[in-house]
Amino acid sequence: MSRVLIVEDEEGLVLTLSDRLQSEGFETDFARDGDEGIKKASEGSYDLILLDVMLPKTNGYDVCREIRASGSRVPILMLTAKNETIDKVLGLKLGADDYLAKPFEMVELLARVEALLRRSEALTNGRSAAGFQFEDIDINFKNAEVTREGEPVDLSAMEFKLLQFLVENQGEVHSRDELLDAVWGYDAMPTTRTVDVHIAWLRQKLESNPKRPRHIQTVHGFGYKFVA
Ligand code: CA
């Protein structure tokens, strides 16, 4: 059974969300402010977190940042107020997986929740081991840490996810659209340019010669693949 943590201060919305999620077979827990949200997220094991932006004490962005800083990669769906365009970009940058503007249809929320859970399961199932090594690079999937010659490499949440997906599906060629779907999720940042930029950053950080990458390869006319 999947466990969902609802971090939301609107009493009524918490009730509606809990009821609906429970009737769909989810187990739910909730936190009424940002601090409680951070505490629960770090203590409990949740499969997904619904995170409101406007929260008492600590706002949703900071909660998201804290959760990611702790090394957790639990899927986070942010609930933003209407027309907060800039804010949703910020949320995604801070490591949220998706966002939904209020007010939303419950059906829409459930679809997003299920898509995020499917994606996170696919990533987990594809994982053959707790870690992976190539050349002088060491990847720890559990802690979301990468080292190069023993020194930590600073990767953003999305860079790590992209690297993980490529490594777990190594040898296979993935189109930019496929990578967007698998790593960013539908409706996130709908541009394949995002993929190219992240690939370039990963090469910069991981390849001994980023201009002639040996591991994160371009397959012209198709996309990218990882080769150990
Ligand atoms: Ca609120």
C-alpha cells in the first residue's frame, strides 16, 4: 500500500484529500505546517508527498529544499495557488517532481499521483544494485550521491535522476522526449532543450573530456545513451 504525506494547512482540503486517497487504497498522513512536514518526511517512510506552497512556519519551497537536502528522492507534488507561474518553476528547480494549481479536480490530482508513483517504481525496479561504478565515478543510488576520485560531485536532483535513468537503462538509446517523460514527467518543462542542457552539465561533471564524451553518448538523430 502506498503511503502519502499531505502537507497542507487548509483543514477542509486535508480532509477531502485524505478521504479520496484512502478510498483509492492509499494510506495517508498529514502535517499542518512546514516544520511538521519536514519532521514527518524525515522520520516516516512515504511513497509520495503532497506539498502546499503557502504554509505556516516554513513555506513549501523551503520544505521541498530541506527534504531534497536530506538526500530523499521521494516524489513531491506541489500544490500551488493559481497563476504562480514563476513559483512553479522555482518548485521544480528545488526538486519537486510536479505541480498542480489550486483549485484542482480530484481526478487530475489522482492521475498525477499515480503517474509519479509509477515513475518512481520504474526507477526503483530498474535498479540492479545500491550503487554503480564507471572509471573514477562512483554512484550511490540510495543516498543519491556521486563521487569522482572519491570527491563528492555536486549534482542537482534532476541531473541525478537523469544519470540514474541512463545508467539503469544503459546501452539503450533514449530520445529526448522519452527522457523528458521518464525523468521530468509529463507537463513539467515541455522542452527537449532542457534535456540537452542537463546532458551537457552531466558531461561537464562526469566525463574526463566533456567535448568527447565516452559514457554519455549522443546518438545522432535519435537521442542519448549511457555506456559504461
Ligand atoms: Ca496553504
